[in-house]
Amino acid sequence: MSIDLSRLPAPVVVEPLDYETILEELKTRFTGKWPSYSDEPHDPMTKALEVFALRELMLRQRVNDAAKAVMLAHAMDEDLDNLVSFFNIERLEDEGNERLRARAQLSMEGLSNAGTRGSYRYHTLSSSPLVRDCFVEKAAPGVVRITVLSTQYNGQASAALLGTVTQKISADDVRALCDTLEVQSAEIIELNLAVDLLIKAGPDPEWVKDLSGAQITDYFTSKTLGQGVTLSGIYAAAHIEGVFRVGLDLSSDLILLKTQAVYLKSLSITYQVI
């Protein structure tokens, strides 16, 4: 299993920056060289020190950015493209930074054609940017089943996408000699959700409703294969500032198999102001 890069501690080389702290350090050093300095707001030397402090802040931020640019956990955009070239991979069309980062972590697995789960997962994700997630399992002796979740529609993988994946993982340098491959779409569990909000008097209730709805949608959008839906998760997403109480027409958590994914088919939100 790949390391969760988001849980890595902050690198020591990336230092926290604060303009006021830098300015005070400069003033202290300057006062040591020129004791008569009065630190008046309109003193020309005070303005010069403020300019120096801002320039130093920008320089230190540039050093921080340069350090992050060579770290897989922090590199972005073109910096990430250059970094993952060391793994001999390229960004797919419209591929986001997080997906490319995850593929870079799996790329070492892709060097093996011994039929490891990591290898099949890497090559499945690399077959098309339309593959959002996949699950690899041993369905029977000698049979490897790969479940594909698509970025399109409700997550159901089209026949064309399944064909693209099959072609990629069936290559001689990918498929283990004795493996029989099965590629299938994820089973999509569609959910119609009704939410009732009690909104405190004061903020614009339509704004509160829209923001709460956007966060609920984001909660569902973040779900991939096997990630169920919990009542507490929906309550947390819906319960923004200005919401007094959240009511749902969902009575229990939704637990999914590794081959299933949830799709929020419709979201209905009503509200009352108290």
C-alpha cells in the first residue's frame, strides 16, 4: 500500500514565515549598529527596513517553493511533471496533480509483470484519464478481476473504457503469463437525498442553503470505490455556520463493497428560518 502523502510531517526545510518577525529582527540588528535610531513610523530608515523585510520574506518564500518543487508530496503542475519524469511517466490528458502523484507512487509496481495488485492498479490508472479508481482482486485461481470506476456519468464505466483498460493490462509486459483477466465496471449505488435545514435568523437563508448543498455534494463527490456514506459525514458537511439543525431522510449508514461506489443522483434541500 502506498504511503499517504497527506499525512507526512511538514518538511523542516520549509520554514514558517512571518513578515512582522522578520521586520523586528532587522530593526533589532539595525539598532545595534545605530543606537540613535528611533523607529518612528515616518522615518525614512523605518520605511527602508520595511522594504528590506518584505524583500527577505519574498526571498525566503522562493526558497520554500523551490524546496517543495522537488518533493513528490508538494510539487505542483509543471514542477510535478518534471519530478515524475524520474519515474518515466507523463501526465495524461486533463490529469490532475493528485492523480498524477498517486500514479508516480505506484510506478515502481508497474515495472513488474508478475501480476501484483499494485502493478495492475498502476497500469489500469495509466490506461486512461477516465479511470477514476480501480480495485484489483483474485476472483479465482489464475483469474484476476479488475473493477473500474469512471470519471464520467455516474461512475459507470463504458464499454469503450473497459476495452481500453483491457487492452492496456493485456500487454505482454503487463499481464502475468498465467493470469486470466476480467475487467468490469463498478456497481453504482444511486442515492436520492432529501435534506431539511433549520437556519438561524440573520444570514441569507438561500446562501446558507446553497453552501450547505455544495458541501454535501463535495462529500459525495470525494467517494471512490468501497467508500461508504455515513450519517455523521453528511451531517458534518451540511452543518455549516448559520445552520441550527439538519434533518435527513436517510436512516442508516450506507456500507459498500470494494466493487461498489455511491452516486448522488439528486439532492433536495428545504429549509425553515428560526
